[in-house]
Amino acid sequence: MLELIGAVIGRDLRLAMRRQADIVAAMFFFIIVVSLFPLGVGPEADQLRKLAPGVLWVAALLATMLSLPRMFADDHRDGTLEQLALAPQPLGLIVLGKVIAHWLVAGLPLCLLAPVLGIQFDLANDALAVLTLSLLIGTPALSGIGAIGAALTLGVRGGGVLLSLLVLPLYIPVLIFGAGAVDATVSGLGAQAHLSLLGALALGGVFFAPWPTAAALRIALE
Amino acid sequence: MSDRLINWFRYASPQTFYPLTGKLIPWFWAFAAIFAVAGLTIGFLLAPTDAQQGEGYRIIFLHVPASWLSMFIYLVMAFWAATGLAFNTRLSGMMASALAPTGALFAFLSLWTGALWGKPMWGAWWVWDARLTSELILLFLYIGFIALQAAIDDPRRADKAGAILALVGVVNVPIIYFSVKWWNTLHQGASVSLTRAPSMAAMMLWGMVLCALACWMYSIAVALMRVRTIMLERERHTDWVRALLAEKE
């Protein structure tokens, strides 16, 4: 079982590494979106500190969305997905591998970039630490929930816009607790409760999401 | 035993369901009209003026039923979606797609009437209250469902994909509701609460229940009318639809 997941992760990572431009583009999208806010709302440090958690988290959601369609589209186009669906191993496990690979490629870099961007917003050190931690805990849930949307919109016309319409409402709890954790740290309340709930969402999301995703993939392959 | 099973599934086929809906729809319209007249009469003429909110409170006779139904229809839609996935029945998917626009309409109405009520009462069209936010997200879920079904050309695939989305949504709705609620209480402190006076005048309650029944009957009637059209459209290649159309001409 672990071998299978490992093999899928390894394959997806290798493919992603051969197309690094895609990863880099999503990262720069994240950086640009975050940098637009100080230009739009003005550079007052107090205001930026208040905005930072929400802005960084919303930008992280959007950047994750950007890379979602590619999770299955390439495999669908060249027929790999059908082979995977025909494999004797459960499709859900293969999907789990792909979700983890997607997180490593799209989620983890966001977590590493976020503290640097947080400095632009004049966040204190403890808030930066919680921001990174909340992204580390929360982004796997984004990859998991996003996989359902990616599978549902596979090969559908207008897939990209539709995907955001389906997935963004489901992302709301992650956004609330993720940004809430940083907010709570800034206002001195402690982020424990938010982070625990975020962890529950991430575990639940990553554990359950492969199942509907596999069902949606089978429908798309019919 | 086998007889019962056949009876149970008898109306699961569009061919038998179509004439049944034709007979039922006028009844549902009639009940909707009766309940609406009764509910609105009580609501606008008989119910007392609220001590604090004046006449403006009367919008709850549409607002509360609309909110109830927007949530209830989502559950019914998810039920049909699950039935469709489990038993692979054609009609279930049609029911789910027939219900979605009505649910979206009620979610929108609930937000709209809520805004009309909020402006005089709270002095704001919109507050980021837990209930308002989760109703808004419910509207997003409906729109996502409709958009997904509209984007897929093959109706069978559209049904199944929509069903998965509806089921994921129904799992997520309580999570969203509580997240929004906690987010709100954690951050805004004492914000405006939607909880009304605990002791509502009996007349008001009756008006509201009757209006809710009217909306309920209306939803059934409209959903059945929509499902009739969907049945005809999807089954247009079958003999019974041809026979039916030939009969009409």
C-alpha cells in the first residue's frame, strides 16, 4: 500500500520536475497577488498587519486553485488515467498519492514563501510562525478537497472557471480557521483552537476526499 | 413480497411517473394557493404589529419559509442524488436537477428579504453574521451544482457528477455552518444576533407555518413541472414520449 502511494508520488514529482515552469508560475502568482494588496489599500503598517492573514490565505487558496486542473488533466489526455483506473490497486489510494504529490508541488512552496511575504506586511515573528504553521497544516486539506473538484470538472468545457466555482465554497472552513489562527495570535488569544480545528479539517479532507474523487474519475472515464 | 417491490419502484420510471405528475401538479398548486392566501391573510391582516420592530417584521412571513426551504431542498436534492448513485435510477438524477433552481431561488430570496429586513432593523443591508454567511455559501453550492450540470453535455454523466458534488456539499454544509459560526463569535464579539424574541405571538407563528407550507407546496409543484420537461427532453427518443406527443397533436 505504502509502496503504491510512494510510486505514485515519485512519478508525479518526477513529471512536475520536468515542467518546473508550471510550479514557478503558480508561486509567482501567489507573490504577485499578495504584493498587489499593499498597492491597492495603501502602505500603512497597522492596516497591513490586520489584512495580512486574510490576504495571504486567500492568495494561497487561489494559487492552489491554479494548479488543480493539472492534477488529472495530463494523465487523462494521454490515457494514463485509464490505466490507473484499470489497475488492481484501489483507485482511491492512487488518488491519495496524487493528492500528496500535488501538495508537495503546490502547497509546500506556498508555506515556504508565506513568511517572506508576511514580512512585507510587517507581521511579528510569532505571527509569522503561526502563519507558516497554519499553512503547513491547512494546505493538504486544500489539495484533498480540490482533487474532488478537479476530478468532477475533468474534460468538461470551461473547466477552470467551473472548478473555482465548485471548490472555493468548500474551501471556506479552511480559510476561516487558517486566517483565524494568525488573527488570534496577532490579537494575543493564542492559536491553539484554530490550529486544532484546521488539523481536523486537513486529516478529514485528505482521508475522505480520495473516495469521492475516485468515484468522480470513474464517471469521467465512462 | 415481490408485488410490494414492484409497487415501490413503479413510479421510478419516467413513463409511469409522467402521467402521475400530471395529475398531482394541479393539487399542489391548489394547496400552495390556499396556504398562501391563508398565511398572507394572517400575516398581513391578523397578526399583531411587533412591539419593537413595527410593521417591518412582516417580511419574515416570506423570509423564514424561504430560508427553511433553501436548506430543506438541498437535503432533498442530496437524497435524490444519493438514490441515483446507489440504484442507478434515471429519475433520481432528473429530480435532483429539477430541484436545484428552486433551491437556489429560495436561497436568493432568503438573502434578499433578509437584506430588506436588515436595512431598517439593523441599519445595514448586510452583516457578516453566521447565518447570513452560511446562507450565502449555500447559494454558492446551488450555483456550483447547476453550473456543473450545465457544463456537461451527457445527461447521465451530468447527473452522476452533480450527485457527487451534492453529496460532498451536504457533508460540508454542517462544517461550513459551524466554522462560520465560530469564526463569527470568536472575532466580532457582540454582533447583531438573529435570534428573535423567544415568545412569538401564536398568530405570527401560524402565519409563518402556513406560508412555509405554501412555499413547500409551490416547490413541489414547480419541481414536478420542471422534472416533466426534463423527462420529455431526455426521453424524447422513446416510444412513450412519441406516443404522447402524437396524442397531443
